[in-house]
Amino acid sequence: MVGSCFSFEALSTWSLSLFESRCGGMLASIWTTGMPEGKSNFASDVDWMYGFINIVNVIFFVPIVFALVYFSIRFRKPPGAKAESDVSHNTPLEIVWTVIPMIIVVFMFFIGFRDYNKMLAAPADAYTIHVKAQQWSWGFDYPNGMHTDYDKGALDKDNNRWAPTDPDQGLHLPPGVPIRMMMTSDDVLHSFFIPEFRVKQDVVPGKISSVWFTPDTPLGDEPDMYWLLCTEYCGTSHSEMLSAVYVHPTWDSFLAWQVRASSWRDEQSWEERGEILSRRKGCAQCHSVVANAKGAWTGPTWYGLWGKTAKEHAVITRGTKVREEIAVTGEGGEAYLLESMRDPFAKLAEGFGEVMPIKRLSEEEILYLIAYIKSIGKKE
Ligand code: HEC
Ligand SMILES: [Cu+2]
């Protein structure tokens, strides 16, 4: 109905997708949150509360604005007439318009408080995952010591949709148990948001915040996929700070994934592994890997980094602020790259600030990254 009374052609695809499914009736479009279908234990509570408040808003807004406009036309004085006061009052009317809204507002508070309380404390048996937010990536640590990195996905041109690039990375969740996220940030304020689960929580540096939810168990044999978004503007690449989230249909599926995700495939060379890591660990957000990369890059390019002579590569040493020239070749070059990853501010590449996040990298991962960096724009 709504779809036929307005022309949507001019609107963006975003608002289209928001309204498309609501054309069935005005009431439905007021009631729904405009969010994707709820998929956790909290979804129905949140949606109900949201719809209720929205309906109350409309019920009050429409008659009040109507009366406002009507009265200002009906009782308008001719130009030049003298303003005079004619205030009297009507006790029953005033009691009605005080008590009814008060009951409604107290009801909203009560339901909101009850639901908020449910969201505050996770059940004791919750499966706990530690989350680290950084500019501009997420990292996930599981109770058994496993670690996965975020997967921000890429445009799947064939199907014209955003799709994961590495289904073994990202956030993986077992089915049917409450999940608690213990979250902190290494740099600035981020915010953890999975729209389908209706959970949203700030992730603050120097503090651990937590959120919990029980995702709906997938009906099919494949994991259900969602997107985790950073929903607090946190710098240049904030919009790329998202990750695929999977809810496994069974524990077997979850454990099989753990085995897959914990190992490299034999046929992957060191360079390939390094390239994969540079995306997983978020390095590629700040370091370009092609000659003359366009756009603003937060870190120095990796293109041609390996093989730079001392003349071409100056760094500023921490503390002393002494300018040094370091060639990025041979063993000295490898040691410099290693130090740049372990302790990024020990020597700052000249012209850059202290913004590189310290990543959890194993010795093995550092070897792969160095092999990869060495292969980019290599001087023959
Ligand atoms: C938020 C942006 C950012 C991210 C993410 C980032 N870096 Fe950096 N990186 C920088 C900046 C800025 C510098 C220059 C200042 C310095 O040396 O710390 C730098 C410097 C470096 C250097 C030295 C480069 C040179 O020209 O001397 C290396 C090597 C490096 N980063 C590796 C990595 C690796 C590996 C990762 C991923 C695990 C990574 N960086 C992630 C911003 C970033
Ligand atoms: Cu963020």
C-alpha cells in the first residue's frame, strides 16, 4: 500500500530495502524497528518495546499536531488586534492529561527496566569469548586458547552482495548456549553491534565491558551468518570495521571448524600466508601494497619497503628522538621489520605518528609477514 502511494524510485536503495517489506500496512511499518529479523533471545523483547513506544508516539503526535494547527488557524486574531490573556482552567481535564501519560511512561520504564536487567548479567554457564577492538579490526579469543581475526568481507560481484572472504575467520559461536563477550579496546572507543541479536555495547580502552545473548540455533546444516559492526565512529576506516559472525548448527560443526581454523594448508607458501595474515590482522587497512596507491593511508607503504637503502629510509628513535637511517635489507632489515611489529613505536618511520596497534602475532606469523613484505615491489 505504502509502496504504491509514494514513488520510491528517487530514494536510495537503502531506504528502499528498509521500506520494501513494510508496504503491507502503515501499522506494520510503525511497529517494526526497520532492523533485520531478530535472531536471539532478546530480539522479541527489544522489538516489542520499540514498537510499543513508536505506536504511542504516533497516537500522541498526530492529534496534538492536528489540534495545534487547527487552533492556530481557528483562533487567529486579525492583524493589529490587541493581545489579551484569557486563562482559566479545567481540573478534570488536567488530571486526565497528567495521569494517563504518567501511567504509560511508568509502564514503559517498568518494561524497559525489566528487559535491561535481563541483559545486564550473563548466566554463570555462559561461553565466554574475549574480544579485542582496535583501529580498525576485531580479534576473538576463545576459552580453549584459540584465536581468530575479523573478516570484513568483500563485494561478491556475481551475486551483488557483501560476502565473507575467509569463512574460517571471524567470530564463531557454538549453538544453544548463552554467549558472553568480554570486550576491551586498545586505542579509542569502539562499539560492538550485531543487529540481528539486538545487542549493542561500547568497547572502551582501559576497561572491560561485557554483553551476552543466546543466538537462535540454525535450522539447516550450515552455520547462520551475520555481521558484527563497529557502531561508534572511530577514525578513517571505521566503516570497514566489521566482521562476519557464524552460529554453528551443532557442537560437532563448531569443533570441526576449530580444527580447520587452527592450521595452515601445506600448499600455502610463506608469502601467501603473510598476505592472508596482513588482511586478517588489519595491516592492510593502513599499509598499501601497490606502487603509488591512491587515497590517504595511515601507515607507510609496504611497496618497495624491502630493499630500501639507508638514504631512502629514515626513522625516529623513541625517547631520544634521534633521526637514524636504516637500510631495510639483509639481517638488519629483517630485525627492523620484526621490531616494527613487536614494538611499533621503538622506531617510528619518519613522518608518521604513534598509531599502529600492537597485534598479537606469533613468531610463525611474523616470519610469514616478513616473507610477504619482502615480496612486495621487490627490486630485481
Ligand atoms: C592503524 C594503522 C596501522 C595498522 C593497522 C598497522 N600499521 Fe604498521 N604502521 C603504521 C604506521 C603509522 C607506521 C609508521 C610509524 C611506526 O613505525 O610505528 C607503521 C609502520 C610499520 C612498519 C615499518 C614500516 C617502515 O616503513 O619503516 C612495519 C613493518 C609495519 N608497520 C607492519 C605492520 C604489520 C605487520 C601490521 C599488521 C599486523 C601493521 N603494521 C598494522 C600504521 C599501522
Ligand atoms: Cu571502531
